[in-house]
Amino acid sequence: MSERTRQLLARVKELKAWRNAVVLAHNYQIEEVQDAADYIGDSFGLSRIAAETKADVVVLCGVHFMAEGAALLAPDKIVLLPEPLAGCPMADMVTAEALREKRKQHPGATVVTYVNSSAAVKAESDICVTSANAVKVVNSLDCEEILFVPDKNLANYVAKHTNKKVIAWEGYCLVHHRVSSDDVHKAREAHPDAVLVVHPECRPEVVAASDYALSTSGILQFAGETKHRKLIIGTEMGIMYRLRKENPDKVFYLLSQGLVCPNMKYTTLGKIVQALETLQPRITVPDNVRDGARRALLRMLEIA
Ligand code: 13P
Ligand code: SF4
């Protein structure tokens, strides 16, 4: 670790104490940001911590929808997103207006929205899910048909693991969708004795060719518990840091070198320091969508 990184980590610590702040980082964040975090987790874990924390300030090191989710669940807290340009292209593949139109075409369907979405879209939804709880939440619903928004790959995974009729929105994660069957074939050939674990945001054929499909925290838990010594990992490369740190006796291979989400790499220690010094950029939720979005998120938390 460089002297500069050490100084920045010390400064973050100082500022956290001064502001009574908590730093939450997604599993895809860069290494030093994960080192600065009080809690590292998947989207579900981060939203739970945001809802429960006693801190006055939440620094969300992730992408915009995560900070917005924290602002919804912790309305009395100051929620900071150190890099305001960190967005999620998949979340931008659906708008509230387009969802309202689609809903009219399927009046009997329950609208299930992946947390990778804006608060405005959540407000148009019946309930939210994350990749960690999508199957459980959908199975708990008293309905036959769901409209799943915006990830068509996670929708496909849900359809395979529930008895609901699933209408999928035409959205996808640019990073996970890029992984192909050819990548799986090559990785299997290079590491024949490794187990393949992927994220359900991958294409259906990639998920079908894998041994397990899990959320990022699910992958971390599996890696810690499994007897397998070698694992091929099919999700964003940021997770490799924790996997290797927490399992020094195991070997991890990234399924594809294309598994890099640029939006998850924008946050740096310098930006966290700046955010804590200035209490900016602050993420708030527009009044007209706050209650609806919060209701959809809380409904998920109650079930999951
Ligand atoms: P999880 O960490 O919830 O599995 O989500 C992955 C993701 O793509 C978040 O942007
Ligand atoms: Fe969005 Fe995919 Fe990046 Fe997650 S990895 S933030 S779903 S683009």
C-alpha cells in the first residue's frame, strides 16, 4: 500500500468519526475503497445496513440506484455518493413512463422491479427484489403472472425457479450480458477441475452452463463454505479482492476479462474524503416518488 493511500485511509477514518458517518461499499468497488468501508456487501446487504444504521451520514460507494435506495430507507440521514456520475446503464433501460405503458398492456401482472432501477421506476412497482432474494420474493407473491423489470436475464432465472408466468422487460447489464458461452467453454477447458459460479445477470445459456448462480454475497459465502479449491467466477472483477483475501487457500479465476463495470470504478478514496468534508454530492429522492418507491422496497425487506 502506498504512503498516499495510507494517508487517505487515515483521513477517511478521522472524517467518519467527526461526521458520525458509515462507509458502505459494494463488492465491485476498487480495493482501497473496500479497505475504507465499514461494510462491504451486495445490493441487498447495503440496503439493509442503510435502513438500520445509527450513523448520521451514509457514504455509499457504489452506483446511483444504491445511494437512492439508501436515501429511501434512511430518510433522516445524509446520503452521499462520492462520484455522482456513477450510474447503472441497466437501471437507465427503463423509465417510469415506459413502465406505466407496459403495465396497461398487462393489467393482471404484479410488477416486480430489480433494485437496479430509479426511485421513479420503483414507485410504479408492486415490489422490489435483489439478486439475493428474487426467487424467494417472487415465490411469496399471491399471483400467477409477473412483469419483471428491467433485467431480462434475472427475469429468466426467476422464471426457471418459480411457477409464475414471467413477462420480462428488455433490459440487461452491459457487463454480465457480454459473457458468452464461448467464454464458459474456454474457462472450463483451461480449468477443468474448477467449479463455475456466475451471477444471474449473465445470459441464460451462461447460467445454464454454470454450476451455481448466486448474488455477489452469495458467491462470497459459497466460496468460503465449499470444499472445492478452484473456482471460476462469473461476475464483476471487483469481487476477486475479497474472494482472495478471505480464502487464501483457494484459487479464483475470472470467467472473462470483460467483466469490468466502469461505473463501479469511479469512486476513489480522494472522492470519499471530499464527500465527507463537504457533505456533497448528496442524494435525495424527489417528493412525488418517495412514498411509492419506499413502499416497494419495504415490502421486499419484510419478505426477505
Ligand atoms: P448484487 O451485489 O446484489 O449481486 O448485484 C450485482 C450488481 O450488478 C449490482 O450492480
Ligand atoms: Fe449496473 Fe451491471 Fe454495473 Fe451492476 S455491474 S452497476 S448492473 S452495469
